[in-house]
Amino acid sequence: MKTNRRNFLLGSAAFGAAGLGTFPHIWSKNSGLARAAGGQIKVGVLFSLTGTTAIIEESLNKATIMAIEEINAAGGVNGMEIVPVVEDPASDPATFAEKARKLVLQDKCVSVFGSYTSASRKAVLPVFEKRDNLYWYPTLYEGRECSKNVIYTGAVPNQQQDEFVPWLVKNFGKRWYLIGSNYIYPKEENNYCKKLLAELGAEVVHEEYVPLGHSEFSSVINKLKAEKPDVIFSTVVGDSVVALHRQYHAAGLDPEKMPMASLTTSENEVAAMGGAAAAGHFTSAPYFMVWGSPENQKFVEAYKSRWGGDKVTHFVSEPSYFQVHLFKQAVEKLSPDDIDPTTIREAVKGEQFNAPQGLVKIEGENLHTWLRPKIGQCKSDGQFEILQQSADWLEPIPYKAYDGQVCTADGLKSS
């Protein structure tokens, strides 16, 4: 029976998913068979191609598609083709949820790769938890989440801040100004930042949040001139990053005296604002485009070749790329009739991949990723100089800001 089923799967590629749609009993009889029907594995790609966060999410879409194309060109997954179903949620959390339901229920995707903001991830989370599907989230985020239905491949606060904040205090001083976009990610990152600052005897002189898409920072610039903080800690995202940097630069503020230290400013935003507006400021991330590994050189060259010589890679496009390869490695462990979100989840636990940033690993307990944090300073050419890297990869601890709470394979535990 197993041999006949495999022959059917491999022999029916020409028939395709459209033909199978006329036989509902095939989809309902065996969910694994449905998901691998016609020698194809359908996955969703859910990144904004329009709206305020498209400036960054469009590149996540490109990195995801490139990884899928690479895998398919090399023979696919045990001979099966990965078929991406691309949707544009238009930077709107409600639309994210709507498109997620379509990908899971109508398109029968075995996994979905998507989201930049935490607001959009929170919007789709009920869809994946209710249907026991699998969402692959490549973005640095605030932690404080423990879901069996999300694979988290971006950095959590301890992986970006544990070395960054002490380094900034040592090199620039103890008076900090916190500025972020007004949603959950910046607020949670700032909560953790304040905890670290308190331990270091530093202080927050001002903390404020601006709406997503905000572009008028004159009042913020005036406050910076008045307060003269040692460090401006920025968790502003999307188009607002470009506006903030340009207005800082136009005001004649000096990054040598008052640098912006960001968790969210990558080569992508720098390309949009221009190197002059970004020069002298700092970012903490596991990946920078200048990283000198052979894997990164191959990644950068392939990305430019596929999408254009003026394109840049960055610390969210890189996990968007490597998480597809982790998906492929997990699915390779399964027979076609066993391909299912839950079996993929179990197969990816502990899985490692030699990513452009270095070797990464999915932590089996909390489905987050061991990463290699770095500190970079932006140069006028739009690239970063890497000033420091962690001695080894760093464990993801999504609840480090909350004493006594631990994310485990059995769910959130309190000690």
C-alpha cells in the first residue's frame, strides 16, 4: 500500500492540485497525502508587499522565494517540489489573519513563512493554534511567547541586548532616551532594556512611542537637543526608521556624542535613508551583510544575482532564507504520507543549519533558535563594520525578562 501511494504521488505531478480539488475524499482521507499531493508541497509566503512595513517585508518575501527556488533547483525535498502560495497582507494585522486563514484552510499549506511585526504575528497566531498548523517567523521579537505552532528564527531580547546594552553604557554613558513604534515589540524590548540598565546603574531620561508609519520627528529632535542623552535606544520600525534618521542628520546632531543604538535598523533601512544619515549609529543583530563567511558570500551573491545588484541582505532576510532550508531538512526526514505540520515540528527540533551568520540550531524545548549576536556600526557607504561578536552562539531565552517563567516543550512553566 505504501509503495502504491508513493507511486501515485510521484506519478501525478501533471494532474496537480487543481485536479485533486475535484476529489474531496483525497483531501480528507489522509492529511499527509493531501499536503504532498502531485509530488508538490504547498507552503504559504505571507509578507507585506504594500503598506508601511513593505520597505522591509518585501525583502523577506524575496529571501524566502530564493530559498525555495534553490531547493527546487537542487531536486526539491526527496524529489518533491515546494510550491509557494504568495499573499500580500498589506501591512495590516487584520488582513494578515484573513490571508493566513486562506493559506491554511483553502490552500492546504503545510507551513506558512511570514510576518515582520509582532502585531501581525499575534494576529495570525490563533489561526495556526486552532488548526494546529505551523508558522515560521523570521523576525527579531520581544519574546514572552510560547507556542507549539510557531518556529521562531529571529533573535529574542537576551540575544540582542545582553552584550549590546553593557557595551553601550561602557562606551557612551548611562543617560538613555528610549524611542519606539507604538506596539508590543518596542515596549517589551524597552522593558528588558530598562531591567539591564537598572542593573548597570544607568537611567532612562525619557521614553516615548510613535504610531506605525510616523514620519514627523521634530518634537523628538527638540527633546533630544534638550535632554542630551548619552544613548538614543531606538525600536522604531519600517518607514519611520528612515524619517527619524534623516531628521536627526538634518538637525546636525552628532552620533559621536549621541548615537542611536537600534535593534531594528538594518542594511535595508539604511539603503532607503542613505549612508550619510545612518553613519556612526549602531545596531545589534546576529547577521550583517559584510560578515565574511563563505556561506554568507554565496548568499549575498545569489541574492544580488536573483533580485538585482543594488539589493542588500540583512538580519531579517537572512533568517527568512535559512528557515526555509531548516523546513526542507525537517521534511526530508518524513515519508510523503507523513508530511504534516505536527510531524514537521517534531522533525525540526534540534535541527542545525550552517547559515550565512554561522551555525544555527532550533531549540527543541521552546522552538526558538540559537544565534550568534554581533554589534555593528554603520558606515557612510551603507554597510556596517562589525565591532564585536559573541564568543559562541547564544541560547534563546524568550522569558528572560520575566523571572520564574520558562517556555518548555510542554508549554509555559512557572517556578
